[in-house]
Amino acid sequence: MHEKIQKRLDDIPTMYKNHYIKAMTGKSRPAAVKAFCLECMGWQRTEVHRCNSVACPLYLYRPYQKLSVKPSNNGS
């Protein structure tokens, strides 16, 4: 593995290392977006959800978004 990639991997929280590895090996575009957004937000999942950087090209594709309208359970 390239030295710079290994150094960055060493700094990533354990629970997110797999996303980075998948991204850097070209195995998953969604993992690349997830890794990018997490790194941008200091590896804080809740901050990715709260992201308000609408000028970011990945804004619409960022992970951890929730539905803005919850479906009704009343059957109507």
C-alpha cells in the first residue's frame, strides 16, 4: 500500500477504515462518498447528516440522510 494512503488509514477511526479501503481500492463508489463526507466532517456521522454545504458536489449524495417526511401508519 502506498505510504500516504497507509498514513491516512492510520488516522481513521477503526469503525470507518473499511469504507476508506473499499474506496481506495476502487471497489465501491458509495464507500468513497461515505469516506469523503465522514472525513470532511471530522469522522462524526451525525455531522454528515447535519451537513449544510449545499455547494458541495456530493451534498445530494451524502450518506446518513433521513427521510424528511415519515410515512403514515394509519393506512390512508
